[in-house]
Amino acid sequence: MENSLKELEVRQKLIPFDPSATSYRMGWKALQAVRYRTMSEGVEYRLPPVPRHGLVLTIRPAEKFYLRSEGVKRDRALSRHSILVLPAESSVWQRWSGSMDAIVTYLEPSLVARVMAETFGLDPKRTVVPPLDGFSSPELFSAMLAVDAELRASGFGGSLLAESFANVLAVELIRHIRGHRGLRAAGDGVLPRPKLRLVIEYIMENLEGTPTLEQMAAVVHRSPYHFARQFKVTTGLAPHQYVIARRVERAQELLRRDREVGLAEVAFRSGFASQSHFCLHFKRITGVTPRKFRETANGRPILESSGSRG
């Protein structure tokens, strides 16, 4: 994945304008994303292939647009909210002019193959991701807008949320490729209480690290997509929300117990990537800053529990 990220960064340097936001320095793995908002009197460029599937969502189409890629030949403007799919290892030639606003997401083929096999029971060797030119998908549209919101928040939700987005994008892409009818993921349901207990124990034991969606799903022998949906049905929280809530609870314990420890140390020992992320999440969940919480820590805890019904 590290090599494919470098190839994406090299590819970006060949584009004659800068993106408004990228995920390249956010620690995301199976998913990368780029947002473009620009205007040009006319640009033309060629891009080499990269080992990731590309999904391009047009927010505001350019007035004139020409594209050549494996299986795609377009000589007219894209429709608003339409999506292009460019399979891994596709080279691209583009020429366009006018205002352009688009979101590009890149998915690791290994993730897509795993979702094919684990979630839908398909043989990845016999199910390919084809080039698709300017189609409409409300489900993919919503998922890509959620990725864009996370980009604009500078990766506020962390790598676990990005991993969840990657799984949702892969599921909705496969559903579109194969057709919605007759292709359904395993039922959501709830996690049995013993399995929920195992997952929560795993989360708490690894709270200072970076427990991934794939690792949590493996604990209960579920696909990441199936696990994430069952976990939310059972607890009322998505896995990344649950992890953040538990980290805030641990931070509260540290703030009450040791009035001398610095906020950066509290953030580190609670599993947050940085002090700024810690402070933002803490205030969002408790309604007060960590410093204010410490000042009133002799009273009742502000956060008693955060959404766990397990």
C-alpha cells in the first residue's frame, strides 16, 4: 500500500493544478481521496497507471471535457453527480476547460477482492471491476460525499473511519457492477452477546494502539462490512465512534486521577493521534474542554457512558 501511495503522489505532480485537499498525509491505507476545485481556460495531461481503482464523482462539471482511458472514450461534459470508474492500472488522458469540482477516491484492489469474497461470496478471479463512464448511483454518491466531508475535516475521524468508508465504497461499487437485484450482503442482525464481549475486550486491550476494523471483525469471524453493521445495530454506535467514546472515557479517568499529567500525555495514553484531535473529540462528546473538565473533576463525571448497550 505504501508503494501505491507514492505512485499516487507522483501522479499528482503530473496534473497542472493543485488539489484543494488530499488524504495522502492522513494515515489512510485502503482508501485515498483527493478533492479538486479549480478553473482553467484549457488544460491537457496524461496520467500513468496506478495500482488502485479510481472513482471520480463530478460535483460541478467542466464546460468541455475529453477523456481517454481503457474502456472509456468521452467527448462531452460529464453530468452533475455522475461517477466514472477507472480500474486499477488504467492510464488516463484528459483535456478540459471551465470550472471543475470533483472528488476522486482510490481503492486498493485487495480490499475490493476481499469484500467480493467475504461479503458477497463471489470469486474475485471471475469478477472484475470494469471501466464505467458517467453513471448515477445515489449510494456511491452519498458515500463519496462522506469521504469528502472527512477530507475537509482534515481526517478528524482517523484511520478507522477511513477504513469504514473504504468498505462501504467497495460494497456499493460491487453492488452497482453486479446489479442491485439478487446481490445482497449477509443479513445485519445483531452481534451475539458473547461475541460483542470479545470485541469490547479487544478494543479496551488495544485502546492505546490503532485497532482496525479488519482486526475487530476477525475477532468474531465476520467480514469488516458485515461486522460494522452488526456492531452498530447492537451498540448504537459505529465501531470508530465506539472506540473514540472509550478513549474519551479513559481520558476522563486520567484527568481525574492525575492532575499533573499534561494534556499531550493524556491524549497519547488514551490512544488519540494528537492533542488537537483529543481536545476536539473530548469537547464534542462531553461538552467541555479537557482543561475545564479537570477543573471540575471533583464533581460527578460528565460522561457516564457513551452509547454502549452491550
